[in-house]
Amino acid sequence: MFHIVLYQPEIPPNTGNIIRLCANTGSDLHLIHPLGFYLNEARLRRAGLDYHEAARVQEHENFDVFLSRISPPRIFAFSTRAGASCFATEFRTGDAFLFGPETRGLPIDMLDRFPCERQLRIPMRPGNRSLNLSNAVAVVAYEAWRQCAFEGADRL
């Protein structure tokens, strides 16, 4: 369905929640190193419950390795610094959604690799820093899946 790409994630329960989300939406999860945890960490496994076996998770030593292995047709980078809303964008099956680490977001040099129309934000109230990573991924994944008529869902 989609490619969820976590660039240097730091907090195990967030990644565990996203593993569960990917299993339920049919999305592939890509983890870009370095990770702030080990994949066998108890907090990650607990957050993902028994969905680890149902999710497709791949690790990549860096973002360029991800690009060479996967070559998604389009990549959208998510940042609070982006101008365009994810709700004003049309998504397609196969799109990749790139999210930065929890404590600092995507570095500027990483964000600058994408044209402005591929740099997206999730709307929120003024004065707030950001959403929790697993919540942000869920918002984007379900909006994109909704746009694709929930392709592959068992029922609507």
C-alpha cells in the first residue's frame, strides 16, 4: 500500500505502535539507521503486541540505501517546518512518507532534498511543537488510505 519511513527513530513504543499500524493498513515500514533502540527491546515489542509477524519491516543503514533498494515513485517528507498541508495533497498507492526522529524532526539538509510540494505538515494549533510520532504517522497513513478508497480493507 504505502511505505512508512522512519528516519533515525528514537523511542521504542512509537515504533512498536507504527508496526501495529503498518500491519493493519498493509503498509511497509522502513527504519533508517541509526536507531535509538534494538528491535528486540521489550517496550517496542509490547507496543506492537502480536503484530510484528504481520508487518513488513525493513532496516536500512542510511536513507540513500533505502532509495536504492526501494525506489518509491514519490516520497513526501513530513515536518512542522513545511508549508503545505497533508490534507491538500493527493496520495497514491506506493507513495512513501518520511518522518524524522521524535526529539528533533527531519534535519534541514534531509528536508531540503525534497521539492516544496513534497514537504508536508499536519495542521495543528499555533504554539504547539508537534504531534507524537506514532500519532502523526497514523494521521497520514489513514488519510492516504482513505484517498485510495481503503484498498485492501476487509470492510468499510
